[in-house]
Amino acid sequence: MKKIILFALVASTITVSPLAAIGGIGFQLGQGAFTVASTEDVDETGFITVTTGEFANPFNLGVYLYLDIIPIVDLEADIQVTASEYDFEFTNTLGTAGPYNGYWGGVSTHITVRKEIFGLGIPFLGGGNLFAGGGYNMHTFAPLADLSLVESLTGDLTEEPEFSEAELEEFVNENKIDKSGFHVQAGFQFKLLMIDTFVFYRQSFGEFEDIMGEEVWTFGSLNIRLGLGI
């Protein structure tokens, strides 16, 4: 009789423990579902121009943490780094200089409230669920190349510019752009014992024209998470 009771307790623990975790932590990989179009920044004379090339669907890498100890909803936060390379050219009365390599990207933080829509349990192993949610996001990004960058690095827009990678990095660090907005997301979570995985799509909304060089108010990303239940 004692052996039967002990076996029942062990089986119950194995069955429930993957589903009764208080949260999870792990790594996140994503890819943006948007394009940053080429731009032209022209001075008042019309003879001096900085042109940036188009780039699309940059990758991001980050970490996440979520808690599901609150009734009804779960809370989560993730921090990710996004980066992409692009080309830019400078044109004045002396001709065109470049293309030069520019670097676009930054750090984003997302705080999200999400709710399970439909759940599926797998005895002894774990389970999965469809979820949806939304929340608040914050971004700090590098500016795209423009006339102010060229003038800051050269001091004279009428001369042929000479750039160094160190000067470009210094300009980017001193002219970071801070933005905030809100987002919605939906996806699927699957648990196998202690292994925790997510696949979800996120759409962010806000005034992002300073970051992306045009009148952008929304952009999306597809994300994958791999971590451990805690």
C-alpha cells in the first residue's frame, strides 16, 4: 500500500511540475518584417545631398523573462539588440564620395501582458498553448546618416569628406534616439519537461520616423524563444 501511494505521489509530481512552473527565462532570436527605404537629405542650396541605401528585415538577439504566478494573465519582459549595415553617399559640387558603410540598430525593451487563449496538456511531459497579448516598448537607436552627420565629421560640407570608423561610432553614440510605443503579439508556447519554447509575431506602434528615416508608425517582427521553466 505504501509503495502504491509513493508511486502516485511521484507520478503526480512528474505530471504537474512542467505545467506548474512560476515562469521562464531564456534567449530570443527574431527577424524584423519591415524595410527601411532609401533616403535623401538635401541642403537648402539643393547641391549637397546625403543618400542612404535601402535595407530590410534585420535580425535581433536578446533575452526574456516571464512570470505566470499572477491569476488570469502572465507578465513578461525582453531586451533585444537589433543591427544592420547599410551604404550611404555624399554629393556636393565636387562630385560624389562613397559609398561608405553605415551601421543602424539599437536596443529595445518590451514589457508585455499576455493571456492563454487555448491550452493543451501532454501527460508526464508538458503542454502547449496559444496566447495573445500587448504592452509597452522602449527603444534607443542609432541615427541614419544625414547632412548633420557629414558636417559633424568634416566641418565643411563643400569639401570632400573623409570618414573614419572611430568618428562614425562616436557620432552615433552622441546622437542616439530614444522612442517608445506599444505593441500587440500572438503566438504558440510549447513546454517539454523543463524546456520552454515560443514562436510568436509582434507588431509595434509609435512614431518611429526618426529611427527609420521616413514616416513610419508601425513595424513587425517574427520571434523564436528557447529557455527553461523556473
